[in-house]
Amino acid sequence: MYSSADREAAVGVFDSGVGGLTVAREIMRQTPNEHIVYFGDTARIPYGSKSKDTVTRYAEQIIRFLETQHVKAIVIACNTASAYALETVSKEFPIPIIGVIEPGSRAAVETTKNGKIGVIGTEGTISSGMYSSFIHHLDPEIEVIGIPCPLFVPLVEEGWTKDSITREVASRYLASLKDTGIDTLILGCTHYPLLRSLLIELMGDSVTLVNPAYETALELKKLLSSRGLGNPGIKTDEKEPYRFFVSDTAQKFKAFANSILPYDIETIKKINIEEY
Amino acid sequence: MYSSADREAAVGVFDSGVGGLTVAREIMRQTPNEHIVYFGDTARIPYGSKSKDTVTRYAEQIIRFLETQHVKAIVIACNTASAYALETVSKEFPIPIIGVIEPGSRAAVETTKNGKIGVIGTEGTISSGMYSSFIHHLDPEIEVIGIPCPLFVPLVEEGWTKDSITREVASRYLASLKDTGIDTLILGCTHYPLLRSLLIELMGDSVTLVNPAYETALELKKLLSSRGLGNPGIKTDEKEPYRFFVSDTAQKFKAFANSILPYDIETIKKINIEEY
């Protein structure tokens, strides 16, 4: 059904900025043969404060751009864009597209034993109830407790992931969550896996952390395999297996990317996303 | 030279989001007769990570929008937009336009006795060197020490202005600045006046804080008076002396605005700024 050119095509991954790199990193780990074209919409970050219409329009533009890069599948590595745009763009575009909300929610529902799931994320993710509505779609009996943690992203971007200040902020955010008796906690923001060890320590052994970045990479692996689209690892003409594009100045993106990816990025291309 | 209609026209004030409200607040205090049309570019915040061309294009669109509101003068209540766009838009538009960098820098140069001025701001403001280049334009002998404080904006937006965590973050950011022997410190971000008392306490009596929001309101007052444009306080048809516009969802804007303005905002209108 698919030609070898299709199988050797890259996977498109996009986010409003650098956060989705934690998803790209998991894809590199789970499917090391796959090429990746990453797009970070740094000119229009953050998506969390924007309307559904606006975010959907952005996602459509980015997918049109990724199509010019001949990708074979697309991962929306952004919670807001997954919640707002996935349904619409899945109908509009013929290419298979997956988001981070569904794999994360599904894993949490499979993990919880007492039916109490916590979700931490940005103000926008929590107030939109995107995780709880998908979890309730899977199992309406489950109790979902969402806590916004707006300082986590700037703390991670400051590089203070193992810092006493971050610990104090996290203790405060998580205090009310610990009292609720949840046994499963979704890291509902792509930056949060970088706080994983701190969160594990603060929440204790009785709570299992669910990382949607990891679950999404697994879902992509299954999708590619079920459609015969997995890259067999044949040599291609591609010089770089991972290519990075942004919509505005690349400097900060590069520094952050190099701090979390397993290798140093050489080039990042700036494109005018409004043209797509 | 100016008709009474001109004198009764509003002052346009804009920022990438809510931060410029500290400038609007100073204008309300310094020139209580003046009407204000405020625009917060919440759809495209933050400006700090965007290029000069992009920010200039945004400023041009906003000024075209403010012209439709018949404003008599415009205040760019945003550090990045002041630094990147003021020179260009001042040439392009006939209306008087002032920014926050020049009044803040001028006040700091007049204040310092030992010729050592500190500047705190976002990553974008500090790395662009916008304050130091204007200060050096006024006096090339002055030493300017800039320190980025990227967590201050999210801490202020979290409402933690008098919090032990904010104190610890501020102590860390300001530690190296205290050793430099500065006698003047510019609050180079529109959110920072909300941390004023904490910053005064941490920096001690030997350092004078300069608030560009306050200096800009004074400059506007002088400008209006010198051009005979000050509103004499004649009754107008305007129902609301202060009107607020944003480019995307207004909810968070409203909550923050109500926490810092001397009265509660009733209505905030969302407009499509890309159309201007």
C-alpha cells in the first residue's frame, strides 16, 4: 500500500515552541529509525491564551508547511493545539495526525486503580478541561482534579529543574493535590517531564506519573507499524535525520533544544508560517 | 492650532498584553482628565522573543487601529516595541508617539551620581541592550549593568508580589547586581512596578529605583501641555473615559487589570488586529 519513499519520509512534529521537544525526544528514543521535521511556532507562542479558532488556524498553517516537507505522519506535540485542533485537522487533511491528549488520557485511565486522576498543566490547559473531558469520554466515573502550575514553564526555561525555589513552588502547587487521594498524575504540559524526578519525589510512591510525551511516542510507533509506514532504516539522501524549523528568532530555541536533546542541533531554519 | 475636539480626544496606549496597564495607571494618576484607549496585543504576546521587523509590523497595525479611535497621541507602553518600533513609526505616522525607554533612561541618567546604572527586565529587553544604548546616547561614560529576570512576569501574573518565593527569586537575580555598586536601578519591564516595595527592600537605601511607567506619564503630560493638547475636562459624549481592547480572549486580561487599576473594568472588546 505504501511505497518505500513513504516509509522513509519523516514524521512531522509541532508545538508552539520548545516544549514539544520532549515529545520529539521520546520519538527519537522509541523509533530511532524515524526522521523528524520539527516545527516550533516561536513567533506565536503561547497558544494557551488564544482562542480555539486562532489555534486551529495556526495548526492548519503548520500542517500545510509540514506537507511541503513530505512528512508521512504528524504529531501535535502541544496540549492546547491537540485539544483545540486535532478533530478539525484530522478531517481536513488526509495524513494521519495524532495529539498528546488522547494517549496521555488513555494511559492514565489504564493506570488508575482508585479512579482518581490528577492533571497538572498551564492555566489554559487546566481551565479548558481538555484532559478531563477526554478522560470522561473514556470513563465517566473517574474523578479528575486539575491544578494549574503557571510557573513551571518559566522555571524549566530558566534551567532551574533541580532547584530549591522550584521545589518550593512545586510543593505549593501540589499541596492541595496530595490531599485529594489521586493515584495517577498526568504531566499535562510538554515542559513538565523535565521536572519528573522532583515531582516523583514530592508526590511519593503512591502516585504514578503519566508522561503524555512517552505515551504519544508509543502511539506513533503503533500507528506507523500498523500502516506499514515504519522506516526500515534504509539509507536515504537526507543529510540530517532531524530537521528544525521555527517561526521567529532561533537563538533561545537552540539553547533550550541543546539542553534537552541527546545531541547538539546544528541548524534551525526560520520560516514565515503566515505564508502557508 | 488644535481644535477642542483634538483636546478631548483620547490618548492611545498599547502593549503586548497586560503589563502596559502600569503605564496606563500612571497616566490616570498624572493626567486624570485624559481619556485612554488601551490596546493589549494578547494574541501575539510576548514581543520579547520576536524580531525587530515583526514587532514593528505589529506596532504599525496597532497604531492604524488606534487612529480609527481618533486618539491625539500614542504611548508605546512596551519596552520591546519602544526599542524596536518607535523610530520607524514616529516617521511613518503624523501623530505624536512616545515610548518608555527614553523617559526611563533620561530619568536614570539624571538620578545617578556615581555613573553606575542597573537595568532589570525580560531576557529580550536585556539581551537587546535597548536601555544601555539609549543611556550611552545620552552619556557614553555611564556604566550600565543589565540583569534578566525572566521569572518576575509570571510571578507577578500569579499574584505573588509579596511572597517568600518571589523574595527568594529576586534575591538571587539581584545578588550580582548589588555587588556592582550601582546607585540607580531601572525597572525595565512594565510588570516590575508591582514588585516595587520588594525591590526597594532588597536593594536598600543606596539605590534609587526608576520607574519608566511614571516617567513616561510625566513625559506625556509635558507633551500634551506643550502642544496645547491637554484635555481641559470639558464634558464629552464618551460614556467611558477608559476603553480597553485586546486581540484575543479577554478573561485573564480583565482579572489582572482589575487587580492593578484603581477601578473595575466593565467591558473589554476583542478586535482582529491582523485586519489593520
